[in-house]
Amino acid sequence: MLSLSLDHITAVDTTPVQLAEAAHAAECRGICLFMEPMEVLPHLPQFDIYGDLGQRREFGQRMKDLGIALDLAYPFTLAGRTEVDGFKRAMECAAELDAQLLNALMYDRNPERKLDTFGQFCDLARSFGLRVGVEFYPVSQVRSLAEALELVQQIGRPGEVGINADLLHLMRSGGTIEELAAAPEGYILYGQLCDGAESCPEDKRDYEASSERLLAGEGVFDLKGFAEALPEGCPMSVELPRNAALEAGVPVSERVRLAIESVRQALEA
């Protein structure tokens, strides 16, 4: 069976332990985790794996028991006033849980400061033995694959500092699968899958990304082509929020099942 991981936003109404259990039930090999509750994700339950070491140990043990890996740790958002040392506690937690990648979103409008802050962030991550993946996102200050490549190549640590490529963001930023396939070796570290309509109004893109994507086969994206354009062996997750179904009372197990099965079918077609 095709190896996929489950993104937290696909099952946003779960605690870390519940997310690991949902991934195991859907025969996923890993998860992408929001390590703390966020106001922008109101369905995300309250939990504390930073300060409550008992919760952290329980979660880590549950992942081990289920054979679930922590592929990607969120949120690491770098803005104009970001103090990089403020991420130490989060990175310590991610390292203890053996996270494979930290996901970085960039919102600083000052190019020089953005690069300097990102460099400091990558250095701090290295001190914890962690790798970094920049997520390009049209509403952020790293809007496209080309901008993400420019940023990570200035750091110059292929395999350690690279890009988390989200198919939705690739399409909405005007990128192409051919552009992804041509990326320099060592700089594409992760891929995230969903489907989407031909277009989306700019003022709706943040909502689409965080709350309402399409099951594979419901839209026009070339999921199989995207997966084939990723480097060989590149890990992939299903990032497919469907808040309308959540609010309609569809159980998390059913939402996860539909999301994972739709993507597997698209990739194995």
C-alpha cells in the first residue's frame, strides 16, 4: 500500500494522541502535527505538549506503540518582529519527539531581515539536530516555489534546509509540476497532497487552504504528476481540511478515511 502521512489539518479536531491513532487506523505511516493550539484553527482542541511533560511522554509513547512517525512539526512562523530564541522550547519538544522536519512560514516583508532571521532559525534548528522545510504560500512573503528556492539556496544546506511543497500552493501561485521536477537536488524535502478547483479568488485562498480543500478526484489537480515530480522517496502527507463536513457532524474517522482513500486512488490509478 502507498505510504502516506496524515496532516493535522485533515483531522483538525484531534489532540496529538488522537491524531496518531487516526493515522494508524487509516494505515498511514506518519503525521504532520500542530504542536500547540492556534486561534486561527478554532476546531483544534486544547493540549499542552510543551509545558506538560506527562502529555508529551504519553504522546511520544503512543506514536512508538503505533509505529507512527512525526514527519513535520508546525507552527514555526517567522515575521518581522520574530525573536528566534523564542522557538527553543518548541524545537526541544520537536527533537524529543524525533520530528523529521520543521515547517517554516515566512511573513517578514523586509528581504534582508527575512534572510537573516531565517538563517538564525536554521542554525538553531541544526543545534537540535532538526531539518527545516520552508512552505511557500501565496499569501505569505515566500509566495512561490521560485521564491522558496531562492531563499533556501542562500542558506546552502541541501538535504537539511529545503522546501515543503504543497500542491495547492503550487497551483495557486501559478507554479507548474514541471517547475517542481526541475528543482535542484536536495531542496525538495516534503510534499503535501489535496485536490482543488481550477481557480480560487485571491480573497478566499487563505480560507481554502486552511478550511475547505477538495477530495482527490473532485477537482482538477494532477496529484499523480505532482507525486512523480517529487524526488524519489520524498515523504508525502494528505493535507485536506473539510470543515463543512466536520461542522455537519461527520466523524473524524470517516473524514480521514475519505481523504486518505481518495488520494491513494488518485496516485495508484
